[in-house]
Amino acid sequence: MAYDFDLFVIGGGSAGVRCARISAGHGARVAVAEERFWGGTCVNVGCVPKKIMVNATEYGQWAEDAAAFGWDVEIKGHDWARLATRRNAEIERLSGIYGRLLKGNGVTTFDARATFVDDHTLQVGDQRITAERILIATGGTAQRLDIPGAELGLISDDLFTLPALPRRVVIIGGGYIALEFACILHGLGAEVDVMYRAALPLRGFDADVRAEVVEALTTQGINLNPDVSPTRIARVDGHLMVNMSNNFMREADAVFFCTGRLPNTHGLGLDKAGVTTTAEGAIVVDEEHRSSQPHIYALGDVIDRVNLTPMATATGHALADTLFGNKPRRASYDNVATAVFTNPPIGTVGLSEEEAAARGPVDVYVTRFTPMRHSISGRKGRRTLMKLIVCQKTDRVLGAHMLGEDAAEIMQGIGIAVGMGATKADFDRTIGIHPTAAEEFVTLRTRAREAGVLPPAQAAAE
């Protein structure tokens, strides 16, 4: 059968655009359909605008801290509208780049929704289009909790369309988006409450990091409410009232649901194509990212594996090389460095202490200190935590974790070392750059504790 395209990509985000562009560069006939905005969540309502707003809070804090370093700086307040104008202009610029990259590489683009008619045929707007291979890269979508009054709450996308800073904010959720939003809104002047079901936020992160971020945010004045869930949201006298499972209430001018994202597969017609999904809607794929239909692939948040933009980009590139570049390869999901842009930020790569200890005995190295900048500024809640988890058998560094100034920038380099299999001895013989916080990673000499070590009787039995 003659198909209209060699590859049709549904979704114009990081995974889809990279795969389409590289595939076209290898000579394939490629098309992409995007129904909302080019660049996907990251560029438009995720990483990029969020980081710009994090930067905005940092400038305010630096201005406040300047007096300790001898500067006479007058702070007149924050202009939300001015920030929004500059932020939106940058988003528009980046989104436009995505579209131009595709067209510059000969990719056909459709500003339309694409749904399956059968496993090789798509309805794209008012057109029927066939493709030999199809890639689903439709990302994820934010969710609200199923509680009375949920429609009164906002989702993460809505932060970037707010006309003004809410004075009082309740954030529901304990993941990285919830904590980042809390720091942004608090840093720009709002009173912020965060409520989450667990004892600590950031489920899945290292326990020391989770505990340290609680202390940091609480010290700064963000109100954390652990072990509770919202039960109802109501509008009362022009503001919102959030009822909590502990029988307390919080008044707010805005309520954000930061309670997770689900794969964006609803309404794609996957049943017509014979594509299998999980109960949550994630597309089931093998190690080559093939779905239950071998010629239909899926990448990025829609498979709910490692939901990070660079991971989506890397897998998109690898798939294009495999399908059309005569260079079969995979992008590894192991040891993916990531960051949480709280104040202070978090950087992490590899295994948590809990994960590593479940695999066998490890040595744990931890340091906590106040960075030089804040020894001078006196700013509270800006202590640094650094941690290495080391395999006792091989001396390999299995995990590295940091909360503190420049954590994301520092962890990118540490990620290279961990990915290459660096040992604690490799770290120890590396000369540090002084004076920096980063040098602490190569001067950790005293083991804080062991983990994953079996009691002698149990070890002998096994």
C-alpha cells in the first residue's frame, strides 16, 4: 500500500518534534499534527514559564539581601503584569522556533487534532491521512481531585494566565509542581498554604531531601499541612473556602490542584487502532517504544515512564535514528539527573538511599551547611544539603542528591560522573574548586551511616 507519509506524529511537543525533525533529516516523509500549541507543555505551560517565574522570585530575594553586601537598594514591589508580558513574549518566541524547525526540515505540519480511524489512518482536522508508521506523543494533562467544588480550583496551566497575583493561595498536592508553585507564589508576595496526604512531600525522592525541603520552606514562611486532604471547596463572600480532612479550613483567593497528571490519550481513538493502554491511560510500549501495534510508537509523558523533557527529546532522537537513520539505538532511562526548582532548588541523580539499600549494603555520606552567601545575608531557610550513596561492594556512587543554591547546575556535572560509573575514590581524588558549595561533593570523607546491611544472623542464613 502507498501511504501519504512514512511517519505521522501526533503531538508537537519535545518528543514528537525531535523525532519528526530527525526522521525528516534522514530522508523520511514526515508530518506532525498539534491541536494546541507547538512546543508542548514544557515550552508553554511548564518548564520554561515556570523557570522564568522562579527567576523573578530570586531577583526579589537578591535585592533584599543586597544591603548585607553594602548595596543600598530600594524595593518598590513586584509588577506581575510586566513579568507576564516578558514571559509570554519568550514563550511565543520559543513556540515559533519549534514550528520553524519542522518546516525548515521539510516536515508537513497540521494545526489540528489527529485521531485514529484505523491503525494506519488518521482523521486530521477535515482530512483523512495514512501513514506507514505513527508516533503518539500527546503528553499529559493536569488533573483535579474529585471533590465537591473542584471546578472552583485551578490547574497548573492556569498560573500562566492569571491576571494578577492572588493574595492568599492554597496549593493541593505534595509533588514537585506543588512545591515549585508554592515557592513562586510566596516569593512574589502571596500567603501560601500547601496541603498533602503524606507525612512528607516529594514522594519518590530521597528521605533526607524530603525532610530538608520541609524545613527550608517552613522557615521561609510557607505553611505546610501534611497528612490532610481537601474535602470541599466553596465560594463564600467573594473568596474560596477549602475544607480539610482534619476538620480545619483555609480561606483563599485561589486554589491550585497540583495533584498529578494523566497521559493525554482520551479521545484519540486508540481502540480503533488496537493500541493497548493501562487503566490510567498510559500507552503500553516495549523497550523499542512500540505499542501493541508494532508500527505505532509512543514517547514522552503519554507512556508515563520518566516524565522529563530531556528524556522525551532523547528518546525521540533515538527512535528517529532507529527507524530511518540506519543507526539503531536506545536512550537510557537509568541515572537521569533532574531538578526541582524550589527555593532553594533540588538536584538529584541515581538511586535514593532507600532504593539503594533495598539492593544491598551502602555507605551514606551527608553534609549540611549554610552557604557563604547566606552566612553574610542572614537569609533563613537557605541551608544546603549534599548526599552521596555508595555501594559497599563496588565503591560506585549509586546516587547523589542536593538541596541548595545552584543544585540543578551542579547536579548536571555530577550526573555525567554517576552515569559513567564513577566511584567514591574518583570523587575523593578530584580537586575541588574553592570556595564553592560544589567542592563539598569531592571532600566528603566521613561516612554518616550504613544502610541495607542485614543483621549477621539473617546475612548468614541467606
